[in-house]
Amino acid sequence: MWPNLQIDNRALYGIARGAAIVAAIFSLVVCVLMVTNYLQLRAFDPAKNAPLDTLIAQLRQNSDNDALREQVRVLDLVSRKALFTNQWQLKTGAYLLLGGIIVLLVALKTMDSLHEKLPMPEGNLDDSESWLMSTKARRWTAGVGIALVGSSFVFAFLSYNEIGDGVGADAAGSAKDALVAGVNSWPHFRGPGGNGIARDATPPTSWDIDSGEGIAWKTAVPKPGFSSPVVCQKRVFLTGGDRDGLFIYAYDAQNGEMLWQFQVNAPDDEDFAAFRPYGDTGYAAPTMSTDGRYIFAIFGNGQLICLDLDGNEIWRKGFGIPDNHYGHSSSLLTYENLLIVQYDQASEGRLLGLDVHTGNVIWRVNREVISWSSPICVDTGERSELIVTNSLSVDSFDPKSGVRHWSIECLGGEQGPSPAFADGLLVVANESMQASGIRVGAQGAEVAWEYLDELPDAASPLVTGQYVIIPTAYGMLVCLDAQTGEMLWDHKFDDGFVASPVLLGNLIYALDMAGVMHIFEADSAYNSLGDFAI
């Protein structure tokens, strides 16, 4: 085999045989360690930490306890370090095992090549019989090696299913980060669940904008925008823009002081220079989103950007100016380690799941029908579902993969209102069609009732559990029974609604187009607590 080297073949054979034995033992040890790792993970998953969940539950009840918040941070950090260490062990073990098996196979092949050069002692088995036995032995050794590789990679795959892949592995930490960042946060359009509900809130019930009574602070916003603010870590973030630029602003939630501002567009930005805003949406209609570590904003010209909470740019993406006759208005949504982007337009619309760290596309769903609503993510008790509407249907997707769960055609016209959800009931509505109450469960979804009278144009409905509140652009506000869809009461206001109502505690807050906040109880009859100018 090595004609130019004067090396004794028997010595080479012995070296190869020794290497094969060492490689086989090494591979067996690595295989045993990987199997042990899998069994340990089955017994204790670092991503499922009961003590941490208990502390988080306590923090929900006592959100001002800084010591408790720090305990959650520390325990969460330890848990995630264990998670990432486990991942590193799996990857390293797989590579080590693969290397060991390669060495084993090379050594066996070398032994096979050298066999014919070794002299056979007289009086022993003849060449053919000896060759047959050694060949069988090598085949058994190779077979065992391959079985070790296969079984170990199976356990590695199962272990990854336990802890998730590169995106999912950090998901538990991401979700806990967001919670720890501020239990009382308002992370995206219509709040934590995207449903406009903060049941534990203790909001003000009266104020006077002229005298300043009940006003903690007020401050000017340099640029206009139709987006709503988001709140995280005692900071308020919102967007604004005009022909001079696109901006993100950060304010101190305690005193209203501007902490920083960030100009998104560069002076030579072609998409910004070519963009012509629509009156109903302008430059900054979509509401931002935050996962507790980053803030995300998208503007009317299709510019998406990610900043950290101190205003430092992390990444950006440009989708191009949307082909949308009212302008882009769909708000962003974060789910675990994903940023959900609903980018509807006349053609080449898409629903995207992006990695929050990089902006890379994790999954994509093409959208053929346009809308101006925003996505929400709901917990049905069985699974999380990403709910989106268009001008024909309401659709449910797996937020982690973009796989469609179900679709119901119950809409029509130009879809502006976003879906609303509470206690298993999903409500979608459109002025051109109807309002539909949809029961969502493990087996999918089905329409429970329909309502055809007073319907919204832009404002989204509110589902409180017992009641469904529907605001209209012409000033009528109606309350339906959530179980049956039967109208319980209606009330006519002087001005219409484009802002969506919210439930704070047991009180509903509805802001009309004149800037008057109407406060009333969530009840089977209209009971006003007052009307207050903003």
C-alpha cells in the first residue's frame, strides 16, 4: 500500500488495529453520554422551570417588587445557561461521534488493505477461511459503529425536539425576558394579548385637561403619526413622520421626558423620497412592537427597523413601497423569538415570521387578498394560534412555523378592523359584511353567531368574555351578548370611533374622533362614568 516506505506491514496493521479499538471505545463512550444527556433532559428540561414560573406568577401580583424582579432575572439567566450548555453538548457530541466513527472506518479499511500483505503462519486456517472470518469481524464492527452513529443522532434529534432549535431554544428565555422587562408593559397594538384587555389595571376615572387635575404629565410629539404607543421597562415608544423624515421616540413613562429620538430614513433613501403618503394612514400608521429587549417599527414606505431599548440600531429591512391604495397600516407583533409582519398589498403580499435578533425570514406565507387589519396571537388552551384577517376570510396559523390551521370565509369589502379574542371566542367584523363570533378549540373553529346591524369601519371590536363591544365610524356603539350575538344595548355618541376600545379592570375606555374619552362599565346596560377630553 505504501510502496516507497520501508515499513513493516505487520506493524502498520497493529497500529491500524489499535486505532480501530480506540475509536470504537471512544465512539461507544460518546454514544452513552449522548443517551444519558437525552434521559436527563427528559427528567429535567431547563426551559421548563417550575420555581421560575412560580416567581413570575408572584411578580405578576407584585410588579413593583424590585428584589423579586432581580430573583427572576438571575434564575432565568441560570436556566437559559443550562439550556444553551445542553445544546452545546449535543452539537459537540454529534461531531465527536462522527469523527470517532470516521477514524474507526478508516482504520478498518487500512486493516483490510494490509491483510493481504501479512504472512500467514503455517498450520493455521487457510487463507480463504481466515479472510472470511476477519471480513465478518470487520463487517460486524462497522455495523456496530454505524448503529452507534444512527442511534446517537436519533437521540440528538429527540433532544432537540425537547429543547427546540436555534429559534425555539431561546423562545422561553425571550418570553420571560419580555415579562421581566415589565409586567405592566403594553408591548404591541392593543396590549399583551392583542385584545385590548388589562384586567388587573387600576386606571384613572376622571381628569381635566385644562386645569391639569388628574394629569401626571403631557409632552409634545415632534412628528405626527396614527400609530399607538407601546410601553416597556417604564418607557413609552411611538413613531411619527412627515416629509422631513421617519422617527422613533422614547419617553420616560414616569415624567414624560423624551429620552431619545432616532431618525430611520437616510437623506438619500430612495424609498422615502419616492413615497407618497395616503391621508388616512400617513407615514407612521402601524403600531410598534417590543419583546422586552428590542423594539420594532415599520413605516408607510415599507421600512422595517429593530432598535434596542436605548435607541441603538440592531438591523433593518426594506420591503419596498407597498402597492396599497390606503397605505400600509398593519401593526407588528412579537411572539416568543419571532417578529410577525403582515405586509399586505395588491400583489405579492406576505405574512412573515422573522428572527428578532437578525431579521432573517424563518417562515413566509403568501397573501393574495389585501387588508389593513393587524394580526393577533391567542392562547386557545390547546395551542397558540396566529389570527389574521383579509377582505374575504379569517385565518389561523401556527405562529412558530406559519402552517395554516384553519380558514373561514365570513368577511367582505375592505378589512380594517382587527380580530378580537377572549375566553375561546374570536370576533371579526367589517362594515361591508357582518360581525361573526367564532368558537376556537382543539378541533379547529366554527361560527357560533352572526350580527348584521351596527358594524365597524376601522376600529376593532372588544371581547370581554361576557360582552362584545362594537364601535362604529358614525358614532354608534353597541354591546352584544358574547354567547349568542344578541344585542344588549346601543348608544349614540356625537362623534365616531376609529380608535379601538380597551377594557381596564371592569371599565371600558373608548376614544372618539373628537378626542373625547368615554368611560363606561362592562355590563348588560350602558352605565357611563363620564366623558373626558384628551
